[in-house]
Amino acid sequence: MIVFAVFLLCFGSTLCAETVKYAAIIYRHGDRTPIDTYPTDPWRNESLWPVKFGELTNIGKRQHYALGQWLRRRYSHLLSEQFDPTQIYVRSTDVDRTLMSAQANLAGLYPPTGNSVWDKDLMWQPIPVHTVPEKDDELLAMKKPCMAFDKEKEKYIHSKAYKERLIKYQPLMKYLSANTGLKVKTLYDIDNLYSILYIEQIYNFTLPNWTHSVFPNKMAEPAGYSFTEFTATPLMARLKIGPLLKQILTNMFSVMSGKKSKDLRMSMYSGHDLTVGSVLNGLGLFDGKCPLYTSTVLMELIYDNTTQSHFIKILYRNSSDIVEPHVLNITKCGEKCPVSKFIKIYDNILSVNWEYECGKQFPPLLGISFFIGLGLFVIIYVAHKMHFARVSREYGFNAGYSNIQAVAVTPIKTLEE
């Protein structure tokens, strides 16, 4: 109890050596049902599950409600008890389970008190959660089309390193294909099956006999590797997580400048396991283990009252239970990284100009269509000019046209004149 009191004091008081000034929270949604099943799955009937496929369960709601309460305790010095829109910004991918997770989390973070109580029988208050369609979201869903990324990914999956890793798991993929009725060809395919079996195990469904020799042990490693595929090269990492990291650092700079009387104090991002895995791997901090429900990355801007300087600390908790996060060792910088050094280390990611880099390439099909259209226009234009010249010579249209022009420019008196 004494340790907890000291912890709260040091987080909220300028008397301590370090103070958290801003926090970016990136988490995975809570417990859900399988998004899909496989052809031979004995539990593929949706009626066997508590909610529709891919939706947040009551367990998932409770998980995020508890996480929200934990965040309130940790950052009580940053956020007022009453909701203040200038203090916190919440963004979610445009998916039911992430939107609902964010709402459940905020219910734990902002229990209504005082004037915010609007119904004594309902101790909850609405807090805004922002989102955009996934096809337009390069920030969090990271699914907005980008030809530069697609080109780089295509190059990567044909690389020697990727092929060698894939060859290692060929026997496993062949075995999974034979027993599931699916064509398992990639690490991501393995992870999808791993996720299904993991959820069915949680819900105490008896797994088929064929799974006993491969799940979880033989499937865990390739499933974990799948989270590195979208940030496997410096360019892929730049284009995939660059916009999100750039927004977070921009918020940090705003707080450091102190120009605004009311700075944003927390950014909350409700995403998926791939969101968490991509951010960690892009930063060189991924441990190869699948992010669990409510797994959370915390990026904190710390002010050192002794040296009067700012640094960044990144923490991670990969658990569905409420446990303390562990501090990650930032590449070439350590557990506490000066902001200036952090920017230099991750300049490749933070300097991204996503709209320009993803929009500058002319789509091949569109480019071909453009040049074909331009060629046809030139041919038609030249043919028309040649035809008009021939008709003019034969019928003297030029002289007639000149006469028409002369008549057209001659003033015509109106009735008013």
C-alpha cells in the first residue's frame, strides 16, 4: 500500500525526479469470438458461440473496463476526473470490437462523478471515440492503399530470407492444409488458425485430435513471426507505422513547447494484435510472441525535474490480466531515451510523408490507360484535321467560313436603337 502511494505521488507530483507529461496508449481489443472458422472445424456453427463471429464478448468488455480503471490509477495526475476533450483524444479502427473496446475502456477511465452523472441508475457517460473507414485509414487500421508499400512487400516475399523462413514451416503448413481443408501458404495463414484454436481452447471446446501434435507449441513460433511481415523492411515500417508514430511525436512536441494553455495529455488508440505487433516490430522491440487480448504499448513523455529535460519511455504489457507493464530497452538508447536521440534513431519512420510517398507512383493500369487514351486522342485529332483540310480543298469551305466570320462580327442594330 505504501509502495502504491509513493508510485502515485511520483507520477503526479513535481517534487519527484520524474513526471509523466503525456502518454500515448496503443492497445488490442478485448476477448472476441473467432472471425472465421475452417472447413473441418467441429465448432464452426455460429450458434454455439455467445455472440456473432468477430464480435467483442462480455469477457472482452470486462477486460477493457478493468484496463480503463488501471489507466485512471496510473495517469490520475494527467487527466481530470471530469471528462475534458482538450486532455484526451481517442481513436479506433472502424471495427465493432475495437470501437466497443474503446467505449468499455473509457467507462473504466471516466466513471461519472458530480455534474457528469446524468442518470443515477446508469453509472456511465458517453465519451467520444473517433474513427474513419478502414480503406481511408493509414494511421491506425493501416489499410489505406499504398502502392509503394505493396511494391516493397512484393519484393520482400520474394526475398531469399523470407523464402528460407517459409521453407522451414512447409511440413507444418502441409499438415495444417490436410487437416483443416484450407490452403495454408503463409505465416499469416498459420496465425489465423492458431487464433481460432486458441479461442476455442479458452471457451473449453474440445480440439480435434489432429491439433494435439501441433498446437500450441509448433504453431506458436510461426504465428508470432507473422506480426513482423508488415514491417519487415525499413521502407515497409516507414509506410506502415510512420503516420501513427509521427502523430504521437507531434503531440509530444506540442506538450514540450508549452505554448498551449491546455495541451493534449493522452492519446488512446484502439486497434488489433497486428497494430500492436507492427508498432513494436517497426521500433525493433517485438519479442516474437503474439499480442494477447488488451495487450498494451505505452509511450510516455517524461520530464526530468533535475536536469529539466525530456525523454521517452516505452512500456509493454502482453497480458489479458491487469499486470504492471515492463519497460522496453529502446534500441541504442536504453530504457529512458532523450527525445532528440529518439528522433535520430527512428528518423526513417518519423520523417515519412505518407500522402506523397504513397501517392506519387502512377498506378500501372491507370498509367497504361492514360497513354492509350492520349494516343487515341492524337490519332483522332490528326485524322479530323486531315479530313477537314481535304473537304476544304474540295468544296472551298475556308472561303465560306471566312465570310461567316465577317458577317458574325458585323454589328446588328437592335430594336432599341
